[in-house]
Amino acid sequence: MTEGPGKEGFETLAIHAGQEADPRTGAVVPPIYAVSTYKQDGVGGLRSGYEYSRTGNPTRAALEECLAALEDGVRGLAFASGMAAEDTLLRTICKPGDHVLIPNDAYGGTYRLFSKVLARWGVEWDAVPLGDVEAVRAAVRPGQTRAIWVETPTNPLLGIADIAVLASVAHSAGALLVVDNTFASPYLQQPLALGADVVVHSTTKYVGGHSDVVGGALVVRDAELGQELAYHQNALGAVAGPFDAWLTLRGVKTLAVRMDRHCDNAERVVEMLLDHPRVSSVLYPGISTHPGHEVAAKQMRRFGGMVSFRVADGEDAAVEICGRTRVFTLGESLGGVESLIEHPGRMTHASAAGSPLECPSDLVRLSVGIESVEDLLADLRQALA
Ligand SMILES: *Cc1c(COP(=O)(O)O)cnc(C)c1O
């Protein structure tokens, strides 16, 4: 996580990368360029390269440049949602007959994209436990496996995968390593520096951070792959609109301070839950007995704001607790300033029932927000009482 010589710090990049003051007016924030087309000075005479906003838009370009800087990549691309980013990536790198390894506890939407959509287009996939490197190595099909798809930490079980080790497994088989960095955010983890080829984000979550916009992004460290992705971003057209890009840029400026507070609050919540008689286990990579703790400590700055726990009295009690909080809002999604609580088995992961992704029915997932920590602790205590 150390910055190279002459390179600006993360917080500086979050506020300034891609966001020079507007050359015409000096506006310190990039304007929302709500425009579809651009006047040409004679046929083909583009001003600053813009011709049509699916292909390029200055507000989106500011976000793309900022995200590339934050992930230490050469190119960033912003999409209408995380799923749009994933779809564009997979349709760029895969063709019928190719094979992809995905985590056996992948994000539900990612699992659905592979199992219900891409399978019909002849893309094969296997779900493997990414924490088990030998299992991953055994599942790779040299010459056919096009990518290993990594999530770390995973949702909702907070499993950890070793990005550097999996990058070498992927590369020795001629495959790409893709990391969905949504849970960690670029502030806590920089996959490209660990050997990954592509970073995926649902910017809907921590990057945007305010639960007010849906978006996605890809960042790569190879310019040629970046060019191919830009070609498909334009060809497929699932781009971020200018207002969405602007909201995401507004959110990302405070990513570092928000993440530090998310982590502070999550650590306090974990401490309380570990001592609570109604909680049978707490899933958080910051706990020294977590099976992925050492790897997480090596590749993450801190351990994040997501905490899951299992309720000693089972499913009904878990569901009841989710309905009793007052500061934690019962809802799906994560990564916003406000705390959220949910029951993955009946909510975000309901569609995984009966699949390898089914999660324990006594599991509760928290997205710990940045409210006063004493209020969060008191709320959970009364819900658990
Ligand atoms: C939410 C999420 C996605 C999908 O992103 P959308 O913006 O909802 O399309 C992908 N991966 C992870 C880990 C997510 O949490």
C-alpha cells in the first residue's frame, strides 16, 4: 500500500484525479455534461475527442480517470451497474467453449450471470472454494480456462482468497485473474498491485457510498485489454449516465475517511457480538481465528465494514432480529453511510437455495455504517435481547 516516488496519496487522488477545475469556468467540480452529441468543427473536427455520449462523456471520463488512479490501473471504465460491467467484461474476454472458475460463494448476481445467461452462450463455469488453492489448481482447464473470478472478502460469508497466489495460478494456465473488489474498495485492497488483471466494482456500494446511485466499473493494468473493453463498452452500450457518474464522483472523494470509520465501527460491533450469548459465531476477517485472517492482513489495509454472524437459536430467531433493529435499516445492498441489516437466506441469497451458494439459515449480515458507534451497539443489543 506504499505510494511510489512522486505518486500522490490515495486521498489526494480520490479528490483530484480526473477532476481538474473546468477550463472554461474554473468550476472545481466536473459539471454534469447532460448531453448526447457534440458540435464538430468541420467534419471529423472533434473538440477534445467527444462525438457521442455512449462512446464518451466528460463527466463519465472524469470518474473513469479517478477510478483508474485509485486502483493504480491504466484505464477505468464506468457502467450503468456492477452487473453491466461484469457482462461487458465477460463478453469481451470469453467466447463459446471458454471456461471460467468462480467462487463457490460468489455474489448472487454474478452466479446468475454465469448459470442462467452466459451458460446459454456456451461459456462453461465451475464454482470452487477459492480459499483452497489446490482445489482451484485442480479445477483449472489449461487452454480452456479464460479467467479465475475472485471475490475477497466474499458475500455474505466473508471468506478470503489469496489474490497474489491465485494470480500466479491463473497466469501459469494462460488465464486472467479478475477480482471483484466491491467489498474491500480500492482504499482497503488494490488487486492490480497484487497481480490481478482486471478489477470489477459495483460502485453502488462503498465507492458511491451513499445508497443514492447504481453503477459499476472495470479497471485494468494492460492498455490493450483496456482498449478492447472500451470497444465493447461502446458496442454494448451499458454506460454510466452523466448524473450517475457525477454522484459516484461526489461519493468517492470521501472514500478513505468513510472506510476508516466503517472499519472502526465494524471492529466495535464484532467485539460486542463475540461476547454475546445469542451469537454462535461471528464472521469477520479481522478476527485472529478467522481462517483467512493472515491472508487478509497481508493484502488488505484493514478488514472492512461487512460483518456476518450466526444466531444460536436458528433461522426464526435470525429473521426476528433483522426485524427488530431501529438504527440498522432492514434492506439489501451494502456500503452506504447508513447501517443495514439483512437475512441473506431469505433476501439477497434467496435465489441460491439448493445451489452450491446456499448460505446458513441462521446467518445475519450487517453493513456497518458510519453512525455513532454507541447507537449501533445499543441497537444491536436491544435487537438481540
Ligand atoms: C452489488 C454487487 C454486484 C452487482 O452490482 P450492481 O451495481 O448491483 O449491478 C457485484 N458484485 C458484488 C460483490 C456486489 O456486492
